[in-house]
Amino acid sequence: MIVKAYYAGGRIDVFDTDHLVDAVPQTGNLLTNYTLDLSDVGGDSLWLRSYYHEAVDAYRDETGPTGLPVARRRDGWSFLVADADDLERLNRLTVDGETVLVRIAGELVDAAALSWACDVAGGYREMALSVLSAARLVSPGAIPIEDAIGVPPSVLGEMSAVHEGLQEAPRF
């Protein structure tokens, strides 16, 4: 994962999680998971946290649901991406090229949440309704259309209601 912070005045900070400099602090690390919690911004800082899944022989007898040994999740490290002063000048933050935080009208906006909401309101709803109109092409046999497209019946009902204008208008 590559995290880039773009600041007013032309400064760009790059954080590279793809290439660990030294793996010694996380012995037995089989998998690393990183957390960039955008809700931290309200607390005047932004942190990137790492956790790792330790795979050691002592855990070999502990098995998961499929019978494979379990690697236990361990706390790793916290890395300061932006402090309070940085956040005042931060214009945009990207993760692997996707904008996740952006300054609009002087405020930092969670662009990842906004993008998700746009996808749900438009793209995914339109895809599901389009498939419903041609359900026999997708699921001509005994498999219910909901199972074939992976959308529960309750969600299809909500999508249809929104499409037909039966839902209350959103309140701001």
C-alpha cells in the first residue's frame, strides 16, 4: 500500500507499506494488515497502524474453521502520517492512487465514504435493477435470482422502492 499526502505549497509525503525496511520487529510475521482510520482526523492527527499475524510452531495445534493452523493477530506499530499542523495544510490523501481524503470548502471530506455512497446510490442500484429486468438470462434454472446475483431480497426491495420513488426524500 502506498499512502500519499498532498499539501498546500507543493509538499508530498509518501508512505510505502509494500517494502518493510526491517522485518525483525515482527518475527514470525506471515501477514501484515494496515489501518488508516480517517476518523482520526477529528482528533487532530492521522495515524497509520500496522498489525501482523504471527505464525509460530506454538500455534500449530490451534486450528481454524477449515482445519488450518491459526496465525494470531498481534499489535505492530503506529506511524504518524499527519499531525495537527499538517492537517491544516493537507489537500488530499491517496491510498494506492485512490483519493480517500480531500479538502473541499476548507474542510477535510472522507472521499472514500462519499465514493461508496455514490456507487450504492447509482452504479450498484442500476446494475441490480438492470439484472432484474433480464432475470431469466442470469438465472434461468432453479437458482433464485437473489442468490445468482448475490443481493438479498430485502436489498432488492429497497432498490426497487427507491427506483419507483416510493421512498421518502433524504433529509439534510
